[in-house]
Amino acid sequence: MIIIAKKIDLRIPPRQPVWNIWQGLLLVSIVTLIEFSLGWLETAKDLDSVRGVFNFIGIGLGDALVYLIMIGLFFKIIRRPLSELGFVKPRKQYMILGFGVGVLLFVGIGLLGNVLTKLLGTPAPQSFTVAIKGANYFWEFALLAILGGIIAPIREELLFRGLIYPPLRQAFGRGKGILLTGIFFATLHLEVVRFLPLFIGGVVLTWLYERSSSIWPSVVAHGTWNFLMAVALWVQRY
């Protein structure tokens, strides 16, 4: 008997992922139901107190952990390595590019946000913004910065770039896949006034993932963007 081995495309993002967009959306729905049952989707309270900040950080860590577990189990079921999500070693120049992209996103998205605020009005502040401004001690700010600059970017890049983008790319092509991922990224943040800035940010991060063939430059860019925002909010307190 002759066994013909099927050639596996090892390029990242995978050109022919074995999972589809509906499975990705199902995972998001399952995680959302889990977090709803735990009360994690409720508006954060008492963010100007130590207890409120710890609760906010705990929910953020729990959210990331649930996503990591669910996606890890899913990939175990479909018998695919996590490297297909983009967890591969990037070239050094792309890590540097990721940092530069993060700085540009902070500046560019910030300027665009100011323009939209003048045109459409000031939106309700995000919980992360309220928590940073309500932090009374530097160690509180440091913990929030780690959450926003490291934990949240890994979780969001894993979801949007690693899980959602590859099947969209396969179904619609690279250009439309990048745009649709940006739309999905902006939509799930549930921010009407911030939709355009988040859409642009999502497009840029997805482009970086496609360009670098690794999820880590996107994590660095996303983390730099978030960290600089956290520092700016902290500085504005004084």
C-alpha cells in the first residue's frame, strides 16, 4: 500500500487553517456565556479604591485565562500546534517594527480620537481609563500597566489575529481578511465613537501579523500602544 503524504503549508498565518470562522465565533460565544454567568461582563465599580482595582485586575486575568484555556482545548481537539496561531519566533527587525508601530498607533489614534471627540462628543470613559485615573498608588498603576500592556494584548492578539484572521484570509483573501478582522476587532470593543480608531488599529495590527509571520510583533505593538496610553492617563492626574 502506498501512502501519499499531504503537504502541509507551514506559513504563518496559515493559508489553509483547519478551523473556520464559525468555530472561532462559537468559542467567543462560549467564553462570553461563561463570563456572563460569573458576572464579569458587568460594569466595573469602585475603580477609585484598592478593592475595586484588584477586582478589575482579577477579572482581566481571569478573562485572559479563560480564553487561553478554551483556545488551547480547541487546538488540542483539532490536533493542531499552537504555532499555527502565530506563536513562532519572529525576526528581530519585526520586533523593532512592532515597537515603532505601537508608538505610531498611540500618536495617530490619539490625534484621530481627539478630532472625533470634538465632532461627536466625549464618549463614556473605558473601565481601564477610570481605573488608571483612580489609582492612588504607583504599584496600582504598575499592575494595571502590566494588565493593559502585556496580558490584554496577548489575549486580544491570540483571539483576533491568531484565531479569527486566518479563516477570514482563506475565505476572502488577504486584503478583505485584514479589513474584516479590523471590523471585528472594533465591533467587539462595543465603542461607537471609538469604532473608527479601533478599526484602524485592528487593520494595522493584522497587517503586522501578516507581514511578520508571527504574532509577537503584533503583541509588542498592541502592548506599546496600551502602555503609552496608560502612562499618558497617569501623568494627566498631576
